[in-house]
Amino acid sequence: MSSSGPRRGLRGRRGEREALDRLLGDARSGRSQVLVLRGEAGIGKSALVEYLVGNAAGCRIARVAGVESEMELAFAGLHQLCAPMMGHLDRIPGPQRDALTVAFGLGTGNPPDRFLVGLAVLSLLAEVAGEQPLVCVVDDAQWLDRVSAQTLAFVARRLLAERVALVFAVRGPALGAGDDPLVGLPELVIRGLDDGDARALLDSVVLGRVDEGVRDRIVAEARGNPLALLELPHGLTAAELAGGFGRPDARPLASQIEQSFLRRIGSLPGATQRLLLAAAAEPVGDVSLLRRAAERLDIGVDAAAAAEAAGLIEFGARVRFRHPLVRSAAYRAADPGERRDVHRALAAATDPESDPDRRAWHRAHAAVEPDEAVAGELERSAARAQARGGIAAAAAFLRRATGLTPDPARRGARAVAAAQAAFDAGDPDAALELLAAAELGPLDELRRGRLARIRGQVVFARRRGGDALPLLLDAAGRLELLDGGQAREAYLEAVGAAVFAGRLGGRGGVPEVAEAARAAPRGPHPPRAVDALFDGLATRFAEGYVGGAQLMKHALREFRRDAGRDGDDVMRWLWLVWPAAGDLWDDETWHELATHAVRTARETGALNFLPLALAYRAAVHVHAGEFDQAAALIQESDAITAATGNSPLEYASLLLVAWRGEDARAAALIQDRARWASTWGEGRAIGLGDLLSAVLHNGFGQYQAALARAELACEHEDLGVFGFALVELVEAGARGGAPDAAAATLRRLEERATASGTEWALGLLARSRALLSEGPAADLLYREAIERLGRTRIAVHLARAHLVYGEWLRREDRRLDAREQLRTAHEMLHRFGADAFAERARRELLATGESVRRLTVEAREVLTAQEAQIARLAGDGRTNPEIGAELFISPRTVEWHLRKVFTKLGVNSRNELRGALPDN
């Protein structure tokens, strides 16, 4: 806490001071530290921040303070923090530098992903800290603009081996992860002083006698809050203090403190009050701007001296209030007319060329009634904010523009645009509120269609299930005659919603939605990849798997071709096209789309999309038997998901659990996560959970349990699940004494695999046929399965083909042949880390009379998943900055990991890495 009065030492706070001292020590020694100070207003967070800064000798200090009126201006807080460091901008990688300059309005370009901006900030902090330990302080973080808060939270989670201390001071308790991006970071809750320290602090600011009862009452009501102890006595007369006459009102403590500031402000001359109001409304702290506004308000120079003499504000290089509550009190003390006058003066004093957005914001606050000129200016500000990646700011500008638009039709159009921006910014409640406002005015049919589609998207984002279906279908129907491309996209979203709703989607389900979609008009010419996906999925669900197979193959080819060009449709529709590729057992498209998606997301810094791409790529690794690589990507996906505050993506991690088969209790975990997903209407998760449970039980040789789960998975034709469940059911039935169930399932599998025609599909079909065959026919089918699967990327099913062939050969009493197949299966499955299937192969080998030791997995655990990933990239010749950019960590953190890798592997250089890594 800063003031023009004398500095006071901290009372008590021994534990808090020790924590801050440790934080500084670690940062100086190259171990980055992050700490969130949480507590109520006036509890001492700012004083602790000043203690930290005062003890940071030899460190560079970077400060930013959140300001309530700045919360809608994208990157405002981040710009405060980084502006003094921009001289180091040329030292960070080009894409990051470009993203930061566009975000701060210093250059032009495509809207940057906000987390590429985060990586740029991380690199910038690391560069600055390379010269001198860096202490970054974010006071009043609860008032940071949304993008700055999320970006700094991302940076905080990626700091590791830099000389950086990042401290946030936040008012109030932690909120949910969706509302508070700092949730999950190390935190220190700041509580009130004990009674002894509270009395000593009170005595230090009260002159004259204080009645013991009054002292006790003030201490009790202050509840150890230092600011209350310092400020509440200012509102009491000497008589009240001495005799106990009168008492502070019984409002909440923060209000009591603010009331004290209000009384002090109210005692000042009118010109001084107006100056404080102008300073409160101008959040940047720009002294020259405030001076220009003061001149327009006829505020003389004496007003500043009076404000400083009152100990409420400082006018130095920047304007600083003694405490954030002084700012809020100064603003609230004024009536609406005075506030409008001040905002009008600030708008006039703001340069329209260098800061048009803040000028527009002040003009909006100065407006008394709807004003098209101001609304148009806000709309242009929204476009600029969106170009900088500030979607939340764009939504705020558009929302304000909506309220200031006099023409009802234009107001409705702006409300629809604001709703789309709010939804894209992750604020579905605001989007729904704006949509309701838009519905009150006249809208043309195109915008009514857009409105209906946005509403459906919001509902689907909240509950990936059937609730969104009627909304998306209504939107598609409205758009049919106006915009064929948008109509088809809305229908495709409706099909996707039905797919994810699965068995929870109600009567008719996906086929009924697909039939309705097929009536949509033709799309734009030439057709896009998404149009091919629309035709393929609509036909596949309306006419069945076989009827839609050729169109689906065409759609996948179009997406592969699109990925080679710009990949826009791949990024947008991966959530549907990737499961569709798995549904066709198309391992090449599976691999190409996931690889392209990860590469594109990394190159563009699209961290909102990257976790999904990483999860799908991890699944590709699992099926290729590359479990360690999959684990590394899952770990990265989880870390980014936590940093971005998005919902967890558990498909890949549960897939890995099922194939690893480390613990039979994993079945309970898989089912628990499936039930959790189904609570928001995602019925496909139920089928997926049953499929993965069947894989797990087949691995352990628990065929009855596998059969039961596979039958449940086959009760609904879930996209990307059903075909795999048929394969598991055939093996469980054949091995578990249910040949009739297996034979009936095989007939269904034959239709699908033949229609697919890929080596993966036909290899699985040959293996499944072999399980139900005898004699030479079975032998030929097993060999065909191995040959076909050997031409795919799907190594786990190839290993299982060797396993079941070996099991059959042993039962045919062909022990030597059986050992060859079982050895191959055992070696592959163990190398992958598929422990349950590997143990199944080991038991079969023992039954042939061969001695087999139980292999361990210690070699796989030498390096952590992230260390292994960094080692592979370094072994491929990547530099530390290149590795850092790809994995969203700083080059210094890469170097720190590599030192550990060298020690663990016993190597001395990058050239030795490739030979020391497994599978090289």
C-alpha cells in the first residue's frame, strides 16, 4: 500500500513474510515461483506486495494493477506489465513477436491466438530475467481484463527454470475454475491480524485517549483487517473515541472502509473531488492525459496538492491511488451527471489516433441517450479488438454499442453480433442475454437464423447432447433459403449434437436428424470439405454404414487435401471428421489429420484447439503401440487444458489406461468417467466407456466380463465406437464360450469391414473370422490378418493377431509354431507397455513349456514423459527456442530439462541423444 504519509512497518505477518522471502530466494537462484495472495479488501495484500518489492534488492520490478473500468479492454493489464520490457521484443521468436505486437495494437496482422500471446509473454519475461531476476506483481488481479488474466495464468503455469517471481494479489475467495483463471496456482490466504497486533496498529494512528471499550469494539468489528483499523477511526470524533458515543455502521467491512474514504473525500474542496473522480475514471495513470482533462473541467493546480495532502493519491511519473478502495470511493461519490462530464472530458483529451478504443469507451460512458455516432465508433473498436485477438473486448464494445444504437433494426443486428462474440469469448450467459435482447427488435430472417444457430451452439457447448438438437435444426431451417452454406453447417452441427447425445438423444436419434439434414439445399460452388463431410455423415446415418461408406471416403479425401492447403476446415471440424475416420478404420487419414492438427495448432499457437489435437494424436500413438509418446502428449494436453481453464479431455487417457491394463481396478475408473460425461447428456461416452472396458477385460483374459461390456457398447451405433466394439465382442464370445453371439456379431462386422475396405478393417475381419474357424481355414485367416495389419500403423491389433494365432496354435498342439507367434506377441506388447495382453502372452508361452521371465518396465521410466519428448526433439536437431515454442515452455526450462536428461541417460551432448533413446 502506497501513500504520501510515513511508511509503517508490517505488524505480525511472520509466516507471510517468510513465504515471500522464500519466493524471492528461489527466483534469484533460477527456480521460478508463483504465488496468489488472497484475502478481503484491506486485509493487507497491498502491504505485503510492498514488503516484497522493498526486499527485492537486485531484482527488476514489473507491476500491473487491475482496474475495474478496464476489465473490458483486451490486453490492457498485459500491456501495463510488458510495456517497459518491449526493448527485448526482438529477442523472442518471430511468430511470438508478431502476435504480441498485433495484440498490443503496435502492428497489423491476423488475430493472434491469446495463448500464442501468452507464449510471447513467457519468452519476454524469460529474456528479461536472463539479465536480472524479475519480480512481477499483479495487484487487484480480480479486476484484470479477461484475456490478460487468462494469459498470465497460462504464463504462471509454464514458468519453471527462469529467474522470475510472479505474485498476484486477489480480493475475495477463489471462484470456480471457469470464473477464476488463477484457481489451482499456489496461494496464500491472508487473514486478519491477531488482537495484540490489531490493538498496536490502532494505537499507532489514534492521537489522544481511546476508551478501552471503544478500542475493543473497533478491534472486534475490524476483525483484524489492517485497513479498517487505519481508516475507521478517521470517521470518529475525539469524544466518540474517548467515551464510546456513536459507532461505525454495521455494513460489511469493505463497505465500512469505503465509507471512511467517502467521508474523507467529501470533506475536500469540490475541485479536488472532481480531480479524484477524473483520476478514478482514467485507469492508465497517465499524468499528462489527466492534466489535459482537468483543464477542460476547469480544475486548477491547487486541487492536486489538496488530494496529495489528504494522503489519498500520488502524482508522480504515474497517478497512483493509496488503495483501490480510494479509487472506487472517488468514483461512487460522484453523481451520474458528474461522471458523464468527466468521461466526456477524458474522451476529448484522448488522442483518437493513438488510443481510439479508450476514447470510444469514455464517449460511451459520457452518452446520456442512444447515439449512433458513438455506437458506430464502438463497433469499429470491436473490429479492432477482434483483430488483436481480444474477443472478450469485442463482445463488450458490441454490447455497449447495442445499448447506444437508436435504430431498432441495427440494434438487433449488433446484439446478434455481440452474442456471437460473447459466445466465442467463453461467456455463454452473456450470449444468451444478448440473444434475448435481439429477439425484442426487428430482425431480418438471416439474422434470426444466425440467432437460432448461436443459441444452439451455446446449449451444445454446455451439454453435448440432445438439448441443442431442436435449436440447431430450427436454425438450419431458417437459413435454408438465405445462406445454403450456413444452413448446411447448422445441419452438420445438429448431426454432431445427435452423435454425441447417442443413446441419450431420444426417439429417432441420429438417423432422424440425418434424414432432415438431407433436405438441405446445395452448398456453395465449388463445394468445401465440410460439404463433403455433411453429405457423407447425413447419408451414412440415414441409409446406414454401407450406404454412406463411399461418400464418407470422399469426405476424408477432401479433408486430407484441405490439410495440405490451409487446414481451416480441419481445425474447425476435427471433432467430427476424426471419429469418422476411425469409424471407417482409415488409419492413414487418422494419422494425417491428427498430425496436421497438432502441427497447425503449434504453429499458430491455437491453445484452445491444441488439447483436442493432442488428445487425438495421442490416440493414434496408442494404436501404433507408442504408449510413451501418447503419455507425453496426454500430459501436455492436460497441462494446457488446466492453463486455459477448459473442460478436461479424457478419451485418450482412458484409451491408454485400457490398453496398458496395469490394474483391473481401471475398469471402475473407465466406467466412472463415462457416467460423469453422461450427466451432461453425452451418451456417446457410455458406449465408449463400455468399449474400453471390453478391451481391458479381454487383455486380462476375463472374457465373460468383456462380452458383457461389448454387448452394452453394441446396443447403440455410436460413431467411432460401434465397429471397434464388434471386434471386441467377437473375441470375447469366441474365447468366452458364446460362439453364437460371436457369429451373429461377425456377420455385422463383415458388412462394415467390407464396405470400408481398408487394410485395418480387413485385417480385423480376418482375425475375427479366424477366431470362429477351424483347421486350415483358420490358419490361413490368421496369416491374412497378420499380413494385412502389418501394412497398417495399428501395431496393437497386429500384436493381438500374433497373440490369438499363437493361442490357437498351442491348442492345435503345434507348440513350436505357437512359441514363434507368442514370442513375437509378447515382445511387442511388452515393448508397447500393454501389460495385461503381454502377461496373457507370457502365460501362453509358459503353457508351451518355454521358460519366460516376467519383464519389468523400469527402462520405460528412466525419463518422464516431458523429458522424453524434449530429448527426442533435441535429438532431431531442434534448438532450445524451437523446442520451447513447440511445447509452450521457455528455452531456459528446456535447458533445465535437458541437463536432467543428459544425467539420466549418461550422455554429454545432443549428438548422443538419438542413440541413447529407446526405439532409435
